[in-house]
Amino acid sequence: MELLFGFSGRIGRGQWWLAQLAILVVIIAFVGIIAAVAQPNASDSLDNVGMGIVLLVGAGVVLIVWINIASTVKRFHDRDKSGFWFFIVFVPYIGSLWQLVECGCLPGSTGTNNYGPPPGSGGSSVYGDLSDELDRYSQPQQRVTPVARAVVAAPAPTTQSRQSQPSRFGRRGIS
């Protein structure tokens, strides 16, 4: 339910496409209900049916818009952008195309960003931690000069002298 109705966090491309599929399912369900309700019965007047259809369409539109805004805001969060980028859809001609490409085709930012951990990580993913670690090593590091340390000489190990005999096989003398 958080996927469809919440505005915080991040979702990936697949989850965004699933939310768009959910919108399609809601549209199909409401069209089916409207088609079933729109056939007036002999006992109902057309005015009562018309008002029911208007309320049903209104509820469907609110539900569809809410799901679309929530999923798109979270997808923009995954791209490390503000949720206000949703309003790009209101730009004539290119807005909806921009939203489709940005949310449905381009990958999200790697690692943790301003909006939380990567989708599906729950904050403690091995891949998320690995990505953060790789990001840390890819940044330039300050070079620290080593401090000279006194080295204590260890006594040399004593070895017994043994005569080496030629072996038949390899260095170890395996026969």
C-alpha cells in the first residue's frame, strides 16, 4: 500500500511500471462498473443513475491521480530529484514524454541519496553497503606520510644443516 499511496522514500523503475499497471487496472475496473451501472433498470430513474456515475467517476479520478503522483514522486526521489519535478507533466507537448523517460527508462542514483536508501534495501543491503563503500574509495583521499617506526630485529631462526639429496620428483622429493 505504501507503494501506491505514500510520498516518502524511493522506488525503482519496475515498481513505477507496476504502479502504472495498477492505474490501468483501476481504470478498467471503473469502466466496467460504470458500464454495469449505466444500464438503467425499470425501477431506477435515469437521474439517480447519472448522479451515481458522476460520483463513481470522481472517486476513480481521485484514486488514479493520487497513485500516479505518489509513484512518480518516489521515482523522482530515486533519481535524487525533488518530488516537485512531477509538475513537469503540465508542460505542453514534452512534459508527459519527459516524465515517461525520466521515470520509466532512466536508472536511479546508486547508494543512499537525500531521500533514503536504494529501493528494496531496507537500509542494510549488502549491495547498498558495497555501493557506499565503492563511492567512498572513488573519492580522492588525502595522502598521509608514514611515521618512521623503530624496528626491533628479531633473532634469526636457527636451522639445522642437512644435506640435500637429489630427489626423484619435484622440489619436495616425493618418490
